[in-house]
Amino acid sequence: MLESLLGNKSAEKVMLSIFIHGELHASAIAQHHGTALDPIKKQLERFENAGFLISRIVGRSKLYKLNNLHPMNKPLKQLLLIASKSNYNLNHEVGQI
């Protein structure tokens, strides 16, 4: 649903995953979606460079979360909420959940 707005499917997976789970590392997102790690890392870096995400190091992992200080945080969360509900409804209707 957000693919056209965010630019690609990896970007959508990243933002929805972080919105739903709060804070994640790249490999958790890739594993959950059954996708390669490299595109996920690139999207995380892109969103962090743009200020939409912030990160912290825990052990050997880099955890990412939404940047609550970004001026577009509130509208972004509203879009992600709508998309997450839509994705849930679509997946639920076809029995994927």
C-alpha cells in the first residue's frame, strides 16, 4: 500500500515493521519478511539519513526506531497506522494470518 509513496517494497517493509514493533534490527525485519538483508539495511540507512529513524547500538546489533523529534513524525505515523490496518485486513481476508 505504501510502496508507491515510499519508493519500493523494502522501504514499506522497513517502516511498517518498525511502526508495528517499535524497535528492530535489520536482520529481524529481513527474516520476518523472508527477504535479503542488504535491501533492508539500505532502506534503514536511507531513512536514518533522512531523519525519520534513529538508531542505537546494543551489543553487536544496531536497533532502529522512529524518530519522534522529526517534524513529519505525526503524519508518518498516521499513514503507517492506516497502511498497517489495511495490510492486516488484506492478509486476514485471504487467511495469511
